[in-house]
Amino acid sequence: MPTYPFLTDLVRALPATVPFVGPEALQRMRGRPFRARLGANESVFGPSPK
């Protein structure tokens, strides 16, 4: 694996892949619904002014 000196230890420790866990499964694991949730195509920045 190549070394990237500019990455933090936390980033280097992340796995190469992470399985997707759907929001409904996360809500079941937590035992309560999310107050708010962003979809994969949404952004906290809102629409582009362009």
C-alpha cells in the first residue's frame, strides 16, 4: 500500500471499503428515527447559485 504523508493517522486507519448501511437499518439499531436526514443527492450547502 502506498504511503501518503499528508494524511492524518485517523484517515490512514480507515478501511479501504465500508459496506453501505441503509438509514432504515441505522434507525432500527438506534431504536429511534433521525430528526433530520440528508439523502445521497442532497447537500447542507443548498442549491448552487449558478
